[in-house]
Amino acid sequence: MDANNTIISLVGVSKVFDGSFVAVDNFNLEIKKGEFVTLLGPSGCGKTTTLRMIAGFELPSKGKIFLGGQDITNLPPYQRPVNTVFQHYALFPNLDVYDNIAFGLKIKKIPYEAKDRHGNTVTKYKRMDAKSIDEKVAKALAIVDLEEMEDRDISNLSGGQQQRVAIARAIVNEPQVLLLDEPLSALDHKMRQDMQLELKEMHNKLGITFIYVTHDQEEALSMSDTIVVMKDGAIQQVGTPESIYNEPVSAYVADFIGESNIYNGTMVGPKQVRFIGGIWNCIDDFPLNEKVDVVIRPEDVELGTPGKGVVDGIISSRIFKGEDYSYVINVGKNEVLCRDTHLKEVGEKVSIHVVKENLQIMHKDLTNNVWDDAYIDKNGNVVIGEDAFPVDLTQLVKGSSVDDDGYVVDPKNKKKFDFRDAKVVAKCTLEDPVISDNLDQGHATGTIVSTVWLGDHYQYIVRTDDEEDFIVNTPYAWNEGDMVSVDIPVAALKLRLKKDLDAYGAD
Ligand SMILES: Nc1ncnc2c1ncn2[C@@H]1O[C@H](COP(=O)(O)OP(=O)(O)O)[C@@H](O)[C@H]1O
Ligand SMILES: [Mg+2]
């Protein structure tokens, strides 16, 4: 570890709640002095918990945290040169801007050394003098661009201005590290974009380390020096915005960072992959017949005259985006997202081509069954490929239940959610799917296309007619080519929404 350059390191940090729930899983990360680092991942992936451990509000169950080379794992929050801007910043409504910012300084006790009457050196505490407080508040106000506003009532400020006061309050103590937990989530879209730029400027002016938490990839891409993509408490990828965007290590990261087309592909020859009904040249070589994830960025999809590309499709929607158009093209049952500057009409037939360097081929994650392009149908089932499976939708909202109309209701605030047509990632373990000779027994049928004996059990791949794979670990013997039914127990099917929960509010 380079102690001069590294300010914070997390070494094997885990957090287990309630004895068994792993919220943060063996987190290893080094953060450089002055860096703007963003923890990015969907709701519930452990971002806040990680931040709270750095701040000292939560102790790791395992692992260590270092600051400037010193072990701070067990240091209480107030002894860490770290400050936090919370998602729900609570300003004092009865105090003006100045007093909100000065509050921490006024109650702060500054240690100093003095001699007692026996001549021994002792540590005493004193308050900060008014002039120093004035200077520090003025400096913080200048950084958040609120000079002249110090006498204003909090209640008369806009959301963006209140957020700036919250930031000023956190930086007035001159922390070495500022932690920001989704600080812009309460602001509207336009305000959020303005504040992104301003936060970046504040970071430059202050020259301190920012650790920023968000589930918004756009925010992460536009502000960060380094992005840490998280999933289920673990780090998926660490890198610059460019490297994460251009070279995602998995379909999960690609899907999370920016818009992507992700397809199930099958290798059909040397550097040849089949998906969405076409055979494409690529630059990666994988074994023949291997199932792979294919990732294509919308801006890499090239449209041409019908018959001139690899597949043809019909434009089903067009949205003007300022610099270009965003198209959805239907190719059979698949959708292809495309960004293009040329004007085309909805209903027009086009060909699709992608140069081979822009087709990213990735190994499938074979530790779980993951279906990236599942959705919820009108009956509340999850559709994988073309097969609908019953699923427990209440898992999407903690402690919720389903009402008579099929809405998921949060009992705490009576909020209703409508998940019909919601795009989801569906998941289960390899032990969960149940296969049977009785073709009426499951919610899908398929053919066993691969069998492997793994010492004490078999691993099968069951492929449906629409080329969805179910990987199944079981002690029972089947043969390649057998037709079987597949079912997944309701309790085993896990869902992750592709959009934020707020997008499904039904009231
Ligand atoms: N104090 C706690 N007790 C039990 N579970 C918790 C506690 N805090 C967080 N969790 C759980 O840990 C997981 C990660 O939470 P969190 O770090 O808040 O995620 P994020 O900030 O990425 O949305 C969630 O499943 C959450 O419910
Ligand atoms: Mg959080």
C-alpha cells in the first residue's frame, strides 16, 4: 500500500446483519487522496452500509478500515476526519443558514494542553472563538455558492439551496474525506444536473476526497474519477467511467452502466456468434456451442437498407434526444436499441449491422440462473423467455402485501406499486429448478442440451424452444436430448427491478 497516496483502504470488510444477512461481502478497496470515488449499484446492494462503516456509524463484522495508514476500524465517528452528507439531510428549521452551518463548530470542544497546579501537562477543552467560526462559515458558504444568504431562514430556501447548506455544514469542519449518500435524490431532474456540476466544482475547490453513493449511473459517469460497481454487497468492477462503460466485465455491469442491448448468444463457429436470428462475426473466441452474453451499445448499432445487414427489423419507436434519435427496432421477438443521427420513420424496415469490434462477448455467469430480460406480466407472473412462472412480488417492497387488484402495497406508508410490464432480472440458484419427465408438471419445457457429472451430482442445461437456458444441479440422471419440464418454486425466484422502485408508484 502506498501510504502517501492512499487515504482510505478497506481490507476484507464484511457486514452481517441479524447474524446471517450479508449486506457487505468481503469489500477490498483503496481510495486515493483527493479522488472522487462513486459507489454505484441498485438499491439494497450495500452502498449506505459501506459508507456508514467508513464514517464509523457501523462496525464491520470482519475486516479492517485504514485512514492514512492508521487502523480506524474501531474509532468512534467523531474522532474520524470524515463527514457525511446524508440522503435525508435534516437541517434545523428554526435556525438561519449561518447557524445551521455554524452549529457543529459552536458545540465543538477543541483540545489544548495546559499545566495543572502541580505543573503536570493535562488536556483541557475550549470552545472555538467567534471570529474563527465566522471565517470558517464564510469559507464554506463561498464553496457552496451561498454567500449573502447567511441570514436567510431555512424554510425560505429551495431544495437545491437546502442541499447546499447541508453540504456546507459537512465541509465546515474541514474533513479530509467527505461522504455523500445519494445527496441529490430529493431534487428534480434539472436541479440534479446543475448540482452534479457544482459538486464536481466543489470537489476541485476543496481538493479533498469525496466518496459518493448513488444508484444513478448517469450521475456516477458524469462526476467520478473512479466508479465502484456493486452487486449484492460485493464489488463487481472498479475503474474510470470510460473503462467501465467501454469494457464492462459482465453483462450485469454493462446493463447497469448506460443503455445496452444484451442478448443470449450461442457460439456457432470460430469467432461467430448467433443471436436475434443472425450469425455475427466477433473478435473473441469461445468454444463451439457455448452460450454467451452478447452486449452491444446502442450507439454501435448501424442501420442500413433492408437486406444489407445481418438481420432486418422494423422501427417500432423513435424519441428525439437532442443530439440524435433513440430508436427501438423489433427483430422478431427481440428489441434492439439504437442511437442514430439519421431521421427514420416508425414502421420503416431497416437492416442492422454491428462491426465486430463492437460486439462484446462474455462468459455467462454459471454460479446462478440469471435471466436478464425477464418481465412481469398482467397476472403478476414473471416471464422468462416465453414462459410465465408464478412469483412473489412482495419481495420487491420490504414487508409489503398484494391487494385484491394486484397492487403491491407498502403497509408503512400505504404506497401502492404496479409492477405489470416491469422489466426485471430474475434469478435462482442452480439447485432450485425442478425438472421432470412429466411435461405438464412445470411452467416451461425444454431439451437437455448438456450434462456434466460433478462428482456427487449432475449439472444439466435445459434449453427451451426460445433459447432460454435453465441450469440445474440434481442427483438424478437424465440424458442429453431428453425433453423435460422445468419448474421453479415460488420462494426461490428472486427479482431485481431494472428501474428504481419510484418508477412503479401507482398513486
Ligand atoms: N441495520 C440493519 N439491520 C438489518 N439489515 C440492514 C440494516 N441496514 C441495512 N440492512 C440491509 O442491508 C442491505 C444493504 O442495505 P444498504 O447498505 O442500505 O443498501 P443501499 O444503500 O445500497 O441501498 C439491505 O438489504 C438492507 O435491508
Ligand atoms: Mg442507501
